[in-house]
Amino acid sequence: EVIAHSVSHEYLQSGDLFASVEAACKRFHGAFAIAVMAQDNTDHMVVARMGCPLLVAFGEDETFIASDVSAVIAFTRNIAYLEDGDIALLSTKGIEKLIDKNGESSERKMKVSELSLASLELGPYSHFMQKEIHEQPRAIADTAEVFLGGGFKPENFGEKAREVFGEIDSIKILACGTSFYSALTAKYWLESIAKVPTDVEIASEYRYRDVIANPKQLVITISQSGETLDTMEALKYAQSLGHKHSLSICNVMESALPRESELVLYTRAGAEIGVASTKAFTTQLVVLFGLAVTLGKMRGHVSEAQAQEYTEELRQLPGSIQHVLNLEPQITAWSQKFASKNSALFLGRGIHYPIALEGALKLKEITYIHAEAYPAGELKHGPLALVDENMPVVVIAPN
């Protein structure tokens, strides 16, 4: 309502909707994506964005706006992504006028989306999260193909990757939620395989604290959507402090993070409709593992024979995951033991601790059952006091 009144105030004085939105946006703070239409001119619409995703899609004598391509793919594949600070005048013919964050006239290139309509259909599954869980073998195989087909080469991450990887002395990973847990997992690989010192931080915390910048540190951002505001702002903050090199790992082509990053590698998970991330998490792990092996080879810590072993392990991964998915009836039976519980404990040691964190997050998100995760060795330092005969405990211990 405040936004509408602000634009209306300007429009009553000028009668120019585009100029009214431009003037109003100068007073706005924070993140927004808006679409404005005047009652006396329904042939045009003005849209603006700052910090929130917004795209324009072009049909035949029709124009669409949406926050995600999945909303318009049934009507058209021709899309243009607006950037932060953009204000655009739209008609049924498309974008008639656009200015950027500096108020200068600009253009946004139209691209053809490759998103599959089949990925937006539920099919035989009960809900999208179940579907996406069962899509993991395919998603992982597709994501791993870049390493299986071409090897662990820096060029997989961009044309300048070999030069960038040769300059860095450490890594900083910024992410939120599930992506943060994939980053924590990757820390073990990057330090044990590539021997690169690695820090992992929650993006929403990093952007609000004093940071000592290291120009030789590679800043990696991870986001399924590529539009996570805290992660995006954390990257901008790092760049403002003097971090020269950045790599984004995300699942959505042409999203904000890749546009702001020096290097990028996309996961090939396909559209993820479910709120709780599943296949995006596991495909992020594939990319991060590939990064660790790539850096390890460049630095002389991974031999060609070892790289071949890693390649074969990646090749077998989809089959191994399918084997686990075939246990769904047994897993469903196990879930009955959790259904009546009020809380649960997840334990893991080493690289399995972040997996325990992700498991606890999933239980909280989906069932609203309180769940906590701890390093297994910390159980005796407090959490054990909460364990009784009614507390289910999940231990991540593959070996």
C-alpha cells in the first residue's frame, strides 16, 4: 500500500507513469520487485526490481512478468532477466523503454529458456519433493557429465578459471541454509584433496561484520536459485572490500549470482519446485567435489591415477543413489517411529556432520518436529542429557 500511494502521489502530479515509478523508487529502501499499472492507461505497465528476481517474457502480442521462468514457460520461452535497479516500461509488444540503476537507457538481451516442461509436471508422484528426490540419479549424472566427459579441468568453471585458480591461496564460501551445509561438506574435500585452506560462512552473518579482505582468496557463492538476497549481498560486500576472484555455483541460468561472478558452474538439477531442497543439494556436492579434484590436480596433490579413481566413483554414484531410493518402502516404515515424536537428534563425525545438519533441517522443515544435529564427539558435552527412551537418534555412519 505504501508503494502504491507513493507512485500515485507522483503520478497525480506528472501524469507520466514511468517517471512516477522512477521517482518513487528513489525513496525505496530494501528489496522489492513491483509492477505498476494506471487505471487510465491499461495498455502499459511499469516494472522495477531491487534485490528480488524479476523477468520479462515475450509472447505473440503479449508480455509476461514473473519472478521465475517456470511461471511462464507454458506460454513462451523467450525471456529477458532484469537487473538490480532496472525500471522498464512494458506493452504487449515487449519492453518499450528501460533504464538501469544509474538512470541511463539500457537493454536486456532476450534469451531462449531451455527449461523442460516435463520438469514442472508431477507425474506419478504424490508431491514435488518426492519427485525431486527420485530425480537425483538423473540430476547427478547430468551434473557429473562435465567432469566425466572432459575430465577435471579448470576450464569447466570458465575461460579464466586456470588463471584464477593459479593465483588464489585460499577459499571463502558464502551460502545460506541447505547450500551452507553443502559448503561445509566441501570444506573437507577442498582441504583434504586440494590442500587449499577453506572457510565457510553463513552469508547473512558475513555481510554484517567487519571482514579482513584477501585479494588472493577465491570467494565462492552457492545458491540453488542464484537469487538468494543475503548471498548476493555478501558477494557484493566481499567485492567492495577488495576480493578480486569469485565463483558461483547455482542451478538457474542467467540468475543474479552468475552475472556478478567471475566464474560459474551450473548444477544440472532441473527445476526444483519443492521448498525443501533435495536434488539441488546433492548436485551442489558433485560440483564442489569436482572443484576439489580440479584444484588438487592443478596443485600436484592429485595424480592422474587418483583422478581416474574419482572419475569412476562419480560414474557409479547415480546407481548407488538409485539403490538407496529402492529402499523407500523400508524408509517409509521407519518414518512411523518418528511420527509421534516431538524432537530428534542427528549425529555425524567429520564430513558426515554437515550431512547430519542437513538431515535435521529437513526434518524440521517438512514435519515441524524439533531436530538438532551435533558432531558425534560432542554428544557427551551436553546433548546427551536430552537423550531418553523417547528421543530418536539418527547417526550418519556409512563405514
